[in-house]
Amino acid sequence: QKEVEQNSGPLSVPEGAIASLNCTYSDRVSQSFFWYRQYSGKSPELIMSIYSNGDKEDGRFTAQLNKASQYVSLLIRDSQPSDSATYLCAVNYPGNQFYFGTGTSLTVIP
Amino acid sequence: NAGVTQTPKFRILKIGQSMTLQCTQDMNHNYMYWYRQDPGMGLKLIYYSVGAGITDKGEVPNGYNVSRSTTEDFPLRLELAAPSQTSVYFCASTGGADIQYFGAGTRLSVL
């Protein structure tokens, strides 16, 4: 069973704070992990991809991967109201099948 | 460069009707996918294709069919629409870097 679990939230943080989003996955053979942002009524857009254990930083976003714990996280530093959206964790299984979590709704309060 | 184009954007069907959701990509990607997203939920994989002439089932294929006669096109067919198929449908394609590019979505209501 290929499962991707996320806390559905909603998660509320004040502007300027750090938002922390978490994701766990069930299948150890997974090699590629992704965070997508989805605004209401829009299609998902890629924020980060991560393939190796450790941290990957891109601007205000940091993805963290721990394959031993089957855990992926996304940190958003200096959160802005424009970051308010649903964040989807996606895992790429062998055969290029992507499985998505249910998403975490984030609200950044000005 | 249009990316992934889905048509129509909105559609209302009556129970038992059929329709085809169109998806076209101009990035020469081999992999293409169809997902459905129910309110407040993540994306569920319906069907995917690894290249022209090759398709396979995802998590929730029942009630749907696909074909892939060209690299560019990956239509999704609903044969006998049911209320449970009311959802937003997204088509996506992937090149070599595992990054998915999504279309704008088709919002379907079955009444």
C-alpha cells in the first residue's frame, strides 16, 4: 500500500514566522520527493524537490528528507500572507507513479 | 510555450452521459498522468502513460478509460457518468527530472 500522510491542518502562523509542514510515506523504495503549493481553485505548482537525505534550501524554503524515518518536511521562513495555500507532499514510486498526500492548509496572518 | 493544456475548463454532465476530457502537452514529455481531486483532498492517480501506446492504471481507475496514440495527447474518457465522478481533474506530464507540470484542470459536475 502506497501511502503519503500529511497533517491536514489548518496551520496558522503570524507573518514573519516559520511554518513547518510534515509528511510521512509508507514505501521505502521511494527515491524522489516533492512539495507542491496549490492556491484555491488553481493547479499545483512545484516548490521543491529533494532526492537525498538532509536539507535542501531554496530562498525562504527548506526541504528536509530522512529516508530512514520515511519523513519529509518543508520549512517556510519569514512567512508571508502570499504563502497562504495548501501544500501537497508527493512521492515518486518506481515506475514514475506519483502519490500525493491530502495536503496541509496554511494561513499566514498579517 | 503552452505547457499542458486541458479542455474543457468546466462541464456539467447528467448521470449516464459520456464525455472525453482532453489533455495536450507540447514539451515532448514521455510520461503523462490523470488525477482527480475531491474537495479538501489530495490528488488521486487515475491512469498514467509512459509513452505513446502504453497506459496503466493508477489508484482509482474504475469508470475511466484512456488512450495514448501520440506523445502529445492523453485523453480521459468517462463512459457512464456517475455522481461519484464529480471532481476536479488534472492532467500532468513529466520529463526526465521527475518534475510534474500540471494543466489548469477541468471542473466536472455530474447531476
